[in-house]
Amino acid sequence: MTTAISGPLPDGSAHCLVADPDPDVRQALLCLLKAQGFCCQEAACGRDALDQLGNGTDLPLLVADIRLPDLDGFELLAEVRRRSPDTAVVLLSRAADSATAVECLHYGAADILLKPVSIRELRARVVRALEKRALFLQNRYYQEYLEQRIHAQASRIQEIFLQGVQMLARALEAKDSYTSGHSIRVSHYAVATARQLGFEGLDLQQIRLGGELHDIGKVGTRESLLLKPGTLTPDEVGQIREHPALGEQMLAPLAHQSPAVLRCVRSHHERVDGTGFPDRLGGSDIPIEARIIAVADSFDAMTTHRPYRAPYSVGDALAELRRVSGSQLDAKVVLAFDAVYTEVAPLVPVMS
Ligand SMILES: [Fe+2]
């Protein structure tokens, strides 16, 4: 009974299969390869060799005569390639078979040696064949896994960046008791609305993040301006209106993996009638994610306390959303928000 081969062994040695019809040659080869540290098995014919090879195995080295009693070199190579594609096959040939031997090199043999085999030559060729195999495997490893590793590292870098930005957003809101929790509420309102509109998966995740970060550009706005209770001068209004573009610049590292987040940040103050900022986009030119954030942002702004006014009741805020639907806000988005507002109403700050 034969046992299918796999390698390398737990003790670090590697498997090798020697296939030769001549018992004396076979024993000489086995002695040499065992001295090289291989754990060897032997076969006197092609079928026996293939039986020992098994299927889907990873035999490092096969040393075989090019003319086995039942299989020629081409048949053996084809079958070894199918069962164990990474095996280095070193063929032993006679001078009369040199043309066939060269053909076998084209069919994937690692090397050819002429019989009678010199021990020194066999040792050198086996080392070379295994080096070639190791390089091939290493090359494939890099091809298959390097891109995956780079992607994983890029995701981790983005995750760390996001954590920093989210902490910054919290710190920004903490400065102003009136806006505390604003971004998180906007994010919840926007996600509920987006889900109602059919968003899901990663698209929904980007809207969640876009809601959390939509006002991040305000870190570049003077605190005294953000907290000013009275009417703003035109110059001050201009300064505040810089926050969407500034926020987009800050979050530029998200451009590749989360472009919708940038759209939320840049365009959440656009109006469907084209009079918003910073780009005066109108209607469907405004990214849908930003139109969703705009509704959520407006609702939260109305239902929270401000230094200059009391908060709207939920009913009054919804009425106001409907009033500006189609001029300031996207009508379809307002309808979606209307449909889910009972779901998000518990998040509305309680009036004191
Ligand atoms: Fe804003």
C-alpha cells in the first residue's frame, strides 16, 4: 500500500520522490537525496509514482527517468502538473533521448540530466531546481497577497484617520452646549431617511459618516463667530460659509474609499433652487447624499435650542420642512424623512 506525499515535514525536511526502473540507480539516487536532507519515497514505474503523489499535494521534488516502463516524460509531466503544479521535476535522460528531453523543458521540467548521473551534478541541479521553485512560489505569494496587505493597511490608516477626525468633531461640538450631539443626531436622521430611500450597505455607512462629519470644517471657523448670539455681518457669514469646502479638504484622505462622505460634507448647504453654497448647485446636481444630510441638518437645527430662539416643536419643524420642500430641500427626501420621523423622534432633544 502506498501513501500520498505531502511536504514539507514537521521537522523541516522536505519530501522527494524518486522514480526509476533500475533498482541500483534508484538506490544511488535515494542515498544522495537522503544525504541532502530529503525524506524520500521511491517508485519503479510511472503509475506507482503517481499513486504516491496523490492529488492536490505539494511535493517539492520529483526525480524521474524520462522513460518509465508505463509512462513517457510528457505523460508524466502532464499528470504531475495536474496533481501537484508546484513540484520541481528533474528528469534523467539518455543521450539518445536528448531531443525529447529538450521538449520536456518546454513542458515544465525544471531540469534534465544525462545518465549516467554524476553525484556532484545531481546535487547541483537539485539545489538549482529547488531554488527556482522557491523563487516562483515567493513571486506568486507577493502577487496574490501583497495587494491584499496594502489594501488592509490602507483601510487601517483610514480607520485611524477617521477616529481622529471623529474625536475632533466631538471636541468641536463640546465647545458649544447648543450644538452638543448635533452631528450624531444628524447622522441618525440621515441614515433613517436614506434607508427609507433604499440605501443600504456601504452606501448607508458613508451617509452615517457623512452625517457625523458634515460640519467638521467648522474647526477652521473662529469660536467667537460660531458662538455669536447676534446677527452676523456679511463678512462673518462669508467666513462661516467656508466650512463645507474646508471640511472637504480636511477629509481628502477619504476620497478613494468613501467619496460619498466628501459629497455630504461639501454640499450639505446647497439648496435645490440653486441659491445655496459653496457651488450654487441646483436640483439633482446636488449629490443625493448631501440632499439627505441637508434635511436632517435642518430638522435638527430647528428642534434644538439656539441662543437667539427657542426650539421648534417636532410638528412645527416638520411643517417647516414641508414648506421649504422643493425650494430649499429636495421634496423626495422630505417625504422620506416625513415617513420615518416617528422612528427618529425619540432622538430629538427634550425642551426644558
Ligand atoms: Fe454645516
